[in-house]
Amino acid sequence: MEEDPNDSSPLLQLIPRNRMSSRQKALLLAENDGDSSPPLYGFLGEPTDLQQMQCKNFLGSCIWRENGSIIYFNNHHCEPFLERYLLLLLSNHDQKDHLYCAVYGETDAAIAETATFFLSLPDAWHTYFTIYSLDNSFDFGALQLPQLIRILKSNPQRRIRLFGGTFSEDQAVILASRPHCLHLELGREFSFHDGGMAFVSALGNRTTSFGTLVLMYERHGYPFNNFPLNRFFELQNAFDKLEICGISPGCAMLPLVTHVNTLVYRVHAQLLPPDDFEDLEIDPKDITLQLFLDDGDDWHEIVIAFLKQVAAAGHVERLCLSLSGDRSLQLDHDEAAPVAKALILCIKRNPKLRCLDLSETAQLIDWRPHLQGIFEVLETHTSLRKFVVKDRTWKQLHYTWLAQLLTRNCNITVLNDKGRMCSNGSTIDKIYAERRNASTSQPGINDPPGSSSLEAQPTKPRKRKTRMH
């Protein structure tokens, strides 16, 4: 008699190999011999939530469902042992706690039903779920519309990732028209059957924000063809936050003018010619721009052109600039000077700017010779609360400039890339201590950095003067 290592489970019971049905054996033993196949369990009752299943106690095991499917659990990426399968991943934001599982079935319909059952169980622990369908291992046409709706509404707090597979027009409409806000990430080989037309049209019909949409297509095809992609970026306030990594070359400028409160944009610098920034009306208020740099790029001209248009926008409240490239691309002093000048103009022209983050530019731009000029413009900026910059190689002169800034502008905090206050350990610490004492004796004398979250603020429509085509 086989011994059950998990005999304490109130919901699952081991199915001995000698009692397996022919259907169970066909799935479980297809690529495994009898001795090495994973243990198979059956349900004694239906779970009411995911935690009740105690999935972590069944890693390396399978659970049989009477519709002709099995769920296989593991704590790392599952190597499929059948051609027809769907991979699922439940995880938390920090990715430290995760659960991989693969759903195998006699039919795609059985896989869809079991995946719906599993993903719809109430789950108070995991903040993400990811669906992988690689190499056409599962036909998403088998996922019925009521099943998709059930998955999306069962745990509305979860962030959803779709990596691989193709959605029909009707499925795309369901995805785009949920009454509650979603956090949706599309990436890798995921696509729409119609190139995204139905999805974009449904987004355009919304009267409330979709929420957050992340498009991650750095190394794979894009889910939209160019026509709906142009329409997509012309949508009026459809999102609170839009995050994009990778884009069709002819559309690379469009994210910067889209009507969205928060934009995170990762793009190869070569797709953003400096001349294309002329007359560009940047719309987002909260911008994170990461430029991937290659040899031969006049990338400092791109940064200058971008900063000038942010200056022209005048409404930006948070700006984070990040540069990724080989150290050999570092600017010399003469090349960095006009970048610093453009940055200073950008700060001056955006009176509502609350946060400026340059910490991920230090490898390629040496800001130290230009800190005095930057600090001087920050001295009189009434809104800025947080300035983030690397300080590992600062000298006493730079801390002298910093002390002057902190003395003249009591609202600003200067942080390094580790999130700690830039300090020489003596003079600067004393200034911050005096501030804390003053703040305690006079509540409200200065707002704490980060006290106002841009993402939490409602998006206010702004009339657009020009369009990109």
C-alpha cells in the first residue's frame, strides 16, 4: 500500500497507482514510467479558497479533476510532459513567494475549465497571476467568455500577466471592458487575433479608467498592428498608468504624447531622433524614461531634446530619467554641460515638479561639476520635495553646495540611489535634525517627501492641441 506523505489534508486523497483509471494513467504516465510518475491526488470536496488547498504541501504532485485534467504543482518553472498544457504562476510583488503549476488535459476545454476553477478561487495572498501558453500548447479559443469574466472578477486585486497565446475579438472586448480597474501586463508572445482592433475600440468606449496597462515586448512581436497602435495612443484618459517596453519603430514618439497620468517608457534611444521632439507636446504628469543606448547614438542630443520638451510642457510633477549603456558611452564635460543646462530649464519651467530622479544616469553623466547650478535652481523651487542622485564620489565641495540648498529650501530632501539622505555625516545631518525639530514644533511647516502620490490622484483631462500621426 502506498504511503501518503500528505495524509493530513482534509480535501485531497492519494490515488494509489494500482487504482488509477485508464484516463488518469493516460495523462499521468504519458511521459513517465510508473515508478517515477508524480503522486496523484483526488478531491474529497471542493475548496472554498486557494489557501485551503495547501498547494505548497503538494509540490511535485498532481491533482486529478473529473473533467479529464490534472494540475501539477512545483516551486520552479514546470517542464511540460504533455503537448497540450497551460502554465500558471502565482506570485507576490517581490517574487519571493511563488507557485508554479501546469494544467494538463484530455482536451483544451478541460484545461480551460480547470484553469478557471483554480484561478477563480479566492486568494488573499498572491498579488500576481501569470498565464503562459508557449508554442501553441493551448488553444485560447477553448476559454469561454463567462470563464474569462469569472477569472478577471474573482480576485480583482490581483495583477494579471498574459504571456503567450492569442485572444479572439470577443475575448479582447471582455478584457478591455471590465467595470473595475485592472492591472494588466501583456508580453512575450501574447497577441490579438485581429491585431488589437477590438481591444482598442472597447477601450475607447470606456467611461472610466481601465487602470494600469503594461506592454512588454522587447524581444517578441507586438500585440497591435500599427493602425490600432496609433488609435491606442490617441485614447482620451483611458489609463491611470501606462508602462511600455519595446515598440514599433514608427510609433516610438507616441507614448510621450498619450493622455495618461503616469508613463513608464523603456525604449532604444535610436528610435527617438532629436528632430522628432520638435513641437512634441508631452502629456503625462509622471514620467519615467529609460533609454537603452548603443554605440553610434548621439544620445546626449536625444536627452537634451527630451528635457526641452518637458520644459515646454510645464505640467510635469514627477520625472525619472534612466540611461542603460556601456560605460564607454559616458559624456565628457563639454557634452554634459548642455544636458545640465536643459535639465535646469526643465526644473524652472515645471513649477509643480515634486520629484526628480537622476540616480540611474550617473554611470554615463557626471553631474558633479554641474551640481552647484542645479542646486541653485532647486533653492527657489516651491514644489519640489525629493531629488534623487548618486553621491558615492561626492567631495566636501559638493556637500557644501548641498548644505546651502537644504538651508535655503526647507522642503526638499536629497536622496541617493539607496533611498538614504545624501550626507557627509556632520553638517548635513545637523541641518536635517534642525528641520525635524522645527517640523515638530510647527506642524505642517513642510510636507514630507512623497506625501502626495501622483498615481493616487484622479486623471484630469487636458485638451490636446496637436496629434501625432
